[in-house]
Amino acid sequence: MTFSTPFYPGAEVALACDDVNFCAIASILRQETGIILPPGNNSLVVSRLIKHLRKLKISSFREYVSWVEDPANELDRAKMISSLTTNTTHFFREEYHFDYLAEHVINDLKRIAGVGGRVRLWSAGCSSGEEVYSLAATLLYHWPEIVLADVRILATDISIDALAAAKEARYSREKLASVPAAIRSLMLQDASPSDDTVTMPDAIRKLVSVRYLNFMEPWPTKGPFHVIMCRNVAIYMDDVVQEHIFTGLFDQLAPEGVLFIGHSERLPSELSKKVVLVDRTTFRRV
Ligand SMILES: C[S@@+](CC[C@H](N)C(=O)[O-])C[C@H]1O[C@@H](n2cnc3c(N)ncnc32)[C@H](O)[C@@H]1O
């Protein structure tokens, strides 16, 4: 695919990403994030990155690759990576995980907090935040006294755009359609009926810390976590990276802690022996 793009008044430049430059970009992505970009996705690369070439006034992918390979242009490399991540998500995605949490986990968390313990949860690969706010709102709905307990939910991602959206915590009203009615009322408590967008109320936001974390770099996390959600992240990685991520998450899980993974993901076989499958793609550490 080629794009005819005016870079400056009067300039028309045809842009294509040939296989050499595609491979260079895919290789940076694999090295820095673990994400595999299968061959043949040249047009996806063009459509996601063209805005950066325009902004930098760079007129070819060959020049762009040299630019992002230069260590001095770290921020532009991060922007490239952010644009190449797939951030698809929605509130209460794979809702059965939130049902399991409400029915089988929240009482355990209350017990821990009840004797003065700290409770920690983690949405790992949180994208624009819908997952972590679904988690926080479920907790708050079933446990209104949570505000008095030592409970924190960590939300991490690699995409700078997704992290900015998660921090802002503002969503179009239509996005809340997938939220169960009772919990939706909680999310809407500060919104007026005429608002097209809804900002998550303070009571929900206060439970959440949004941070950058790349699974391919050292993890600055301090476990143990009682609940970890890492869903629809590892599907984009090869087996070696998947094993690295799931083993790392398992190591941070508290005894009897719960790990939720995506509907089409599976744990490496070594790890399967150390957890019990308690529900659909839901595991408890033994
Ligand atoms: C498809 S979204 C999943 C969002 C959410 N967990 C859900 O299931 O709805 C995958 C997320 O993983 C993030 N991601 C990809 N590679 C990553 C890495 N190496 N470290 C941390 N996050 C990564 C992406 O930026 C993206 O936001």
C-alpha cells in the first residue's frame, strides 16, 4: 500500500514500506516488546506509522527506520511502538472473570484486609484502562468499605497512548454499555445525564495506580499480588516470551492468588502443575 502524503505545502510523497524496512520495524518491535508482527503486514505498518513520518517530515521508511534506530531518538521509537501495539479492550471483557472475582475472591480479600493485611491486584497489559476500572468498580460495588482498607490495584502497559487514556479515565458513554447495570450506576455517579463522556469517579480512581511496565525489561513490581489479570497480551508473543511473562507473573502471585488469562491463551505446561484451574482461564496458585 502506498500513501500520497503532503509533508509540507506543495509536496506530494508516495510512501511504501518495502519488505526490508518492514523487517527492520518488526525486528525492533520483537526485540523491545516481544510482539510478533507476521510478514505481510506492510500496509498495517504504513497506516499506523504514517502520522509519525509526517510529523518528523521524513519522506521514506528507510529514513524513518534509521531515525528510530538512533538511540538519541528514544521518544520517537517509543511512539512507534505505541502505535504498533494492539490496544483493543472493553469494559467487562470476558465478564465471567468478574463474576468469579465477585463470587469467589472478594470475601478472601476482605478477610486479608480485616486482619490489617495489604491487598494487591494487578491489571498487566491494561491498555486504555477499561479492564482495571472494571476491576476497581467490581470491588467497590461488592465491598463499599474498601476505601478504609489497604487495597491498591496496579495497572501497567507499554503503550504511552494507552497509558495516557488509562490515567485520564474518561470514556464515551456508549463504552459503558457492556457494564452490568448496578455497577454502571456506580461509574456514572459523578456524570450528568447530558454528558457524552464519563470520567471514572474518585472512589474508583483512588484504588488504581497506572504505570509504564514492559514485560521485556526488569519489572519494578513488588508483589505478592492476590489477583493478577493478564489477558489478551501474550497472544501476540511467541512461546518463549509467553513463558517469560506467565512465569514472571506466577512468581509474583500470593499463595492461593488468582491469575486470569485471555480466552485464547494457555499457560506453559511447567506452570500448569503449580496452579489449579478453578474456572474458565482462571487459575489459583497452590
Ligand atoms: C489487546 S490489549 C489487552 C487489554 C486488556 N488486557 C484486555 O484484555 O482487554 C494488549 C495490551 O498489551 C500491551 N502490551 C503489549 N506488549 C507488551 C509488553 N511487552 N509489556 C507490557 N504490555 C504490553 C499492549 O500495549 C496492549 O495495550
